[in-house]
Amino acid sequence: MKLSSRLQCIANLVEKCETVADIGTDHAYLPIYLIKNSTSQKVIASDLRNGPAQKAQKNIKKSGLEDAIEVRVGDGLEVIEPMEAQTIIIAGMGETLITKILKNGQNIAKACQTLILQPMTHHFELRAWLKNNNYSIINEDLCEEEGRIHLVLKVNCEVKNQDSMNTYFGTILFEKKHPLLADYIHKHIKEYEDVRNELSRVNSSKAPQKLKEFEERMELFHKFLNQI
């Protein structure tokens, strides 16, 4: 089975284990791949709604993997018990939803060995939240799909390496000399430039301070580029 670039990037960070939970599985392509490639012996594929869960079940049956992949319907991590899965995948969602799922299922999230998180938005905010809630980023990767660069984080709450992690881009991608890192930083510089241009047209007492903050961040991001 051939995965999309984004799903393959996620799968590459999953270590071999007995059970993986894929939260928000959609079509169950990732669980099917993990079983077929012997990454996991069992996968719990969950979704909030019955519609996607039924699609997942259909694909699982078509692949002949009903004994290895169990579909569950429910909200976030409530579908699994503590330590039932060694790896939990939460992918294809915004930062707000990911952090909500982790907050609401904190006892389950912190009992597993590894979290694989793939935020669609607000990457910086997710990094900050993880740091403030005693999670450690132990590996990460970037991939490009349909002109968009996706970030995938491998996280746990045992390894304490936060002191070396910068708030915006971490250190791991720099250590890897990741081929997409420069483009990834440029993307965020462009986003900040757009916001700065909007702020420059706003007549507000808070605008000058906000402009200064964005200018400082852009200057910092350009320094990061020079490190590559």
C-alpha cells in the first residue's frame, strides 16, 4: 500500500510495538499500512463520527485485516484505556484540537510510550504547549504534499530535553540538516510579513508593539536561516 507523503512521514516515526491507536483515523489508510508492514501487531482506529468509522471499517475489511484493526467510535482518547496502546497517533488536526484531546485524556496520553502528532496549523503554539505540559519532542520530520509543508512530532513525557529546544523550530531539524527546513522557515517568515503588512494599516494603540514583536521574530527567523 502506498501512502501519501504526509501519512508516510507519520508512519516513518512509528516504532515497532504491539498496539498503536490512530485517533481520527478517517479512511484507516495508516492503520492498514502499519499492520501490513509489521510495524504494529494491532491498531485501534478511532473516529468521532460514525461516517468516517464506517469508511474505515470498509477499507479494513477490503484489506482482510479485521482481526488486526479494531474500529472504535468516540471522542479523542476516551476510546482507549491507559497503557492499552504503546503509541498514539493524533494527526491531521489543528493545534487547538490536538491540545484539547491531550488535556482531556491526559492520564492516557502520559501513560503511553510515544505520541506522534501532526498539526495542520499553529505549529509554534503546539511546541510551546508541549513544553509547558512536560512533554519532550524526541524526533521530528517535515514533508511536502501538494505545495504544503507538514510537521510531524514524536513526543513522550520521559526524556527531558527541553532546555535545548527553541520555541519555534526546535533543534532536531537543524541537527538533521533537513532539506525542507529552509523552505519551512521561509514559509513562516512570509506569514509574518503578511501579518506585519496588515498591522501597518491598522490604526490602533497596540499596533506599534505588535509590529515590533513581529519584526523581532522575523529577524530571529532570518538568523535561523543563516544556521542552515
